[in-house]
Amino acid sequence: MGYALCLCVFLLAGRACLGQTEPVAAEPMDLGVLKADGSTLLHDYLLGEAGRLFDRRREALERDLAEVEALRARQQRLRRTYRELVGALPERTPLNPIITGTIDAGDYHVEKVAFESRPNHHVTANLYLPKNGSGPFPGILVPCGHSAEGKAAAAYQSICILLARRGFVALIVDPICQGERAQILDRSTGGTMPHTLLDVGAKLVGCSVVGYEAWDNMRAIDYLQGRPEVDADRIGVTGNSGGGTQTTFLMALDDRVAVAAPSCYIMTRERLFATIGPQDGCQNLYAEVARGIEHADYITLRAPKPTIILAAEQDFFDFEGVKQAYAEARRVYTVLGQPQNVALFSYDDTHGFSTPRRQAACQWMRRWFYDDPAEIVEPEPTLQEPQALFVTTAGQVREHWTDEVTVADLNVRRAHALAEQRRQFLQQPRRRVVRKIRDLIGYRPPADVRAWAVDVTDRPDCRIEKWLIESSSGIAVPALLFVPRGASRPCGATLYVDGRGKQRAAEPHGPIEQELRRGRIVLAIDACGTGETADDPAKNRYAGNMHDEWRNAMISLHLARPLIGRRVADVVAALNVLALRSDVDAADITVVGVERCGPVVLHAALLDDRIARVTVRDSIRSWVDLVAHPLARNGLSYLVPFVLEYYDLPDIAALIAPRPVEIMEPLALPTGPG
């Protein structure tokens, strides 16, 4: 490892040690290092890193489009990758279906259905059955979008009614956290938020909310195929918004889906990142961008099966991205000799399963299942009150079944079930264990470390140097170096890494002042995305008040580099700077990690034995604790996908031994109605 430190750093270090003439500090003392707003630095860097991966994917696609065999090989490769990223799926178990009521609606009727996609994990659904015509009919699964009413929302009732009147059996299911399937009962976490909260725990144990929803939908197809009214070989799927998301992931995962019509979702992830951001947990798989998967791939993975993209031209899902995704998909279908099997329908309106898109979805299904290209005109539907469509008596599965198992429960069960697997992993040779840990956190060691001082400030008790340190995390790290007056040289040093920002620790009578009184040099840094480089809260309102770095955490996960791994690189870069100072006793370096940087310093100590001692304060004790508390704030900041298949944070502390690790004032996690 090479170190390239600017000369000005050495000069300043020497002056601090020799007590030469120093400038007078300004009042009040300004401890900011950056001369301009740093809130977009990490986000801009992540977009650039993603852009390079998008470019690489485009180049690979161009090569594969040159011949059919290369394209087929690409399909197989991406199918394997996609299946890996979805995470663990269970074995099929009995559905134990029940019908709790029926509504006669004239030319169709509705059955109120529930089944168990996993033991005691109930899926509530409505089955729309045509009265006219002779079956068996094609079966259409309708995953619904992010509506609090779930399957009972007006637009979702309407598409099912239209399908039933046109010769289809339509099954619409409540996704987790919607309709009758609330998984988190805290009403402050409505909308899309529960999907992200649950996805943190799911990804920690090697699963995903994408996988949970996909499995529910796969079992819904099992139920459809078991109905005598349904032709098991003619299965379609259509859904809007969050239902369009589910349609997209399902159609590429389950080969039984013959015809698909995702609405108000498909675009390009590149445009998504550049516009409204990565969205919630049900729309994101770990490392999708790093592994070369774009929205269009979920269409082309199933090519040449019939698929239509339904879009709103005024959607917040950027229509330019929609057109780009369609153009790419059509090129693939053309090379495969079936360009007519992929289509784009758009209408000049806003987000939603509006009448034009419902008609287009039904017409697409009629075209392929009945060889009927006739235009569909939707008559005015007669809608039911939401309560009339309830499967359960109280309108919630958690109240209807006392033994109901939620996604949060499933995550916790898996976390504990993996304990033996973690134990066996840690029995492997240390070198192999450490290599896997580095891979899981996406750690890239800093190569040539450059650091430069930008200012100097005097206080009666110390000299403060303002530094910038380059790191492999992607952006320069603002740092404050506190050199106590009168201390013996060389002296011990403390590297302080506070997830709330370095200036919190520098407050009067704070921890840095205490370290200075002990005669220790202190280097306090803002690891990437914290302190002076923390993201703008206004850019993270999509996540409410639950994740203050939602967009950067999500994008970093797409790049297969969790924020923890990037921040470990910042800590190691700062260590490199400290280790080159003549006034620092290199055998006496303590690292303190606070809040989200607690796991960061633990990993840094594992990977770098120059750290003599570790202190963690106001942080999580373990990832298993985080899984058990889905209402914990900023879970994305602590997230390392798949990690509990291998180790937990206490295991890192054990691997650091015999060097001491002190855990102080562990973070109190909320115990609300999760």
C-alpha cells in the first residue's frame, strides 16, 4: 500500500509539535472543513459510479445482440443472477385455502379467499369468476399497488371486474402491509414505508421483500391452477404501480406466467436514480446494478413470451425512461424473431391503473389467450365497499388468526435458525473468514492515500488542523486533528468516527476534550455521508423520518457496496494518515465509533491490526437485534445484505480479541407494534 501525503501536512504537524508561532483562533470557533456545501458529494459520486456500470452493461448488451446464441446465453446468465439476488425461498407447503364468503354481482361473482403461502402466513384475496361462457378460463393474477385498501381499491376492483366480464378468472391478492395484511401496526409507518423497514431485516437474513411478495404471488398461481374453473396452462399477470413492480419481478421468476402486462413501473433504473430516486424496499434487490440487471431485463429474461408495458406519460416514473426500456426490449425480441410479442401502451395521464391502461391490459390478455385483437371498452363497473370484500371478520389477518406469522416473525425465525450456519462459518481458517467479510461489506482498501491540511486554528489547550483525506469510499473525508499542548511525544491517538458528525464530539466538555486532557492526539472524521457530507434531509423525505440517508444507502446497495464498507475504507485511510505522524505512538491507537459508525469501527479493527482498542457507543449490539426491531430508525445505514448467513457483530468483536472492545450505551431499539 502506498501513501502520498502532501508536504503541507508534515509542515503543520511539525509546527504543532515544536510550538511555533500560531494564528489566533476566530470567535466563535468554526470547525467546518469544507468550503462549500458537501451534502451532494456522496450522492453525485454514487450516481457516477452507477453510470459507469450502466455504460458497461450497455456495451455487454450490444455484444450479445450480435447473435441469437449470445443472447440466449445472456438470458440464462441473468436468470441465475436474478434468482440469487432474490434470496432464500421456502419449500412449498399446503395452501390450506378457505372461502369465507361470496358476492353475486350479476354477470360475475366474487369469492373471498385466504390461503397460507407459508405455514400460518395468510394471503387474503378476492377471486372474480365469470358467469358467462364455458370454462376452464385463463387465470389472471392481479397483484395490487401501494393502496391502503389493497385489493378493495377502486381501480383494482375495476380491472378484476373487466377481466371477469371478458372471460377470465381474476385473482387479486393483498400484498404484505396492505389491505388485510398489515405487518407493522404502527400507523406512522404507512404507505410504502413498511416494505423498506421489513426489507432491512429480510436482507440481513438473506431474503428480500421482493422475494416475500414473489413467493406469495407464486403460491397465488398455485391456487389459481388448482381451481377447476381455470386452465392451468393459460396464466397471465397484470398489476399497477407496486403491483406493476410485483408483476415485473414475478414474470421473470415464474415460467408459468405466459402473458404479462406491468403498469406504471417499467422504466430504466438509470433514469429512476436521476429523477425520483430508488423508491422502497419492494422495488430494489441488492446488487442489481453491479450485477448488470436493468428494468428491461425482467422483460427480456422471459423473451419471447408476450409482454406489454403500460405507462402514464405524466407519471413520476419518467416516461423517457419507459421509452428507453421498451426500445431495448424490442431489440431483444427482434433478434429472437418475435418483435410482435412485446409492446408499449401509453396514455397522456398520471400514475394509476386508469381506464385506458385497464382496457389495454385486458385487450393484451384477450389477444394472446383468445386470439382476439378487438378493442376493449370498459363499461362502468359497480364497485363494492371495501369492508364487503374483507376475507377476515375484523379486516386484518393479525386479528383474525391468533397464530398469524408476520414477515417480521419470519425474519427473526430465520435469523435464529442461521446461528449454527454462522458458527460453522467462523470455524473456517481466519484468512478465509476475513476475505468473505471483506466481500460482504464491499470493502475496497485505500491505495494511495492523499491528505492535505486546509486550515489551522488555535485553542489554549490544543491546536486544531482541518484536513481533507482521500479515500476509496469515493469522496474526500473532512477531518479535524486535535493536538494537545504540553503532551509528551510520541503520544497515543484516538480516531473518532461519529455517525452524527465529527463536530458533535468536539463540543465543549465532550469526548474529544476528555481525550485531550489525557494527553492524546485526536483525529475526528466525517465518514462518507455523515457530518459535513450528510445528505440533504429534503432529498430523503420519501423515507419519512425513518431513514435519513435512504437514497444513498439504496444506491450504494445496488452497487454491491454497503455504506458500512465505504466507511471502513475512510477509517483505514485516516489510520494511514495517523500512522505516518512522528508525534503519534503507532502502538497506541484507539478507534471510537458512534451511532451508525459503531459497526464500521468494528470491521475496521478486524481488517487493520494497527487499531489497539475499539470503543462503540450509542450503536446497535447485533444485527439479530436489528432484525427483531423493524421500527428501528436508519436501519439502511447498518445494512449488510446476507450477513447473518455468515456472522453477527459480536462475532467481529470475538475475532478482534485479544484487543479490547468496549460497547457503551447500546442503542435502545423501539419495541412498538412491529
